[in-house]
Amino acid sequence: MKKFIFILFAIVIASCECPYAEWDDDGYHESGGKQAKVTYNGDYFCADKLLGTWQMDYGCIVGNIELKEIKFLDGWYCDITMARMRTTDWFTETWAYTYYGNAIKFARNDGRTAFSFTIKNYIWPELYLEDSFGRYTWRKVRAYGC
């Protein structure tokens, strides 16, 4: 009976497929070459993980604006909720974003306004970033489509 359960368990595990891998005639290989992927201690970060809503810790400041929340949408656009320094009014604007390697870049359609962050670490659900002014923590609070 124990052998039967062990064989059944082995068949179930062998039949599982990894959604981030491909099979070809040469065997198994990861499809990480198609999009940038950053790996830390078994947690990996790729462009698909950005989709959804991220909240920033206090002090994520770009220029005179404090970022509060970013909702990454499909199609390389995001809605950034922010506040001007020393005010209590929050507002939301739509920005274009790109993710390449270990950098996330944001740009406005006016072509004059842009900023970027470098990814330093990722341990689900937190993303650790930095720019020339400091280090920041973003926390994923909602998956895309929820």
C-alpha cells in the first residue's frame, strides 16, 4: 500500500508543469530570456509581477511629490496616486512605464517629465528600490484585475 501511494505521489508531481518554463526537443529550459527577470533567494521578479496595486512606505519622494500608490495596468500604463509636499490633497495621474533589467522608468506624455527606480531586492510581497535620493519599499496590496 505504501508503494502504491508513493508511486501515485510521484506521478502527480511529475505531471505538474511550471507556467514560467518551456519544453522543447532538447529538454527543459526557462523562458526568462524573453523578458527581464530578477531573482533573489528563490523569489523572482518580472514584468508580469508589476501588474496590480503597490503602496509605498512613507517618504517615497520624487522632486516635490510624494508617491502614495501605483496601480500598474496592462499596456504599459499606470495610475500614480501622489501628493505635493506639505499638503493633504492627493491626486492621481496616468503615466507610461517601462521595466527593463532591474529598472522601472516612468514618463509623462509631455516628454519632459520622467523618473526611474533601480530594483535592489524582491521578497514577496515587497519590492525594494532606490534612486539617487534614497531607498524605498513598495508593497503589493492588490493583484491585477481585483
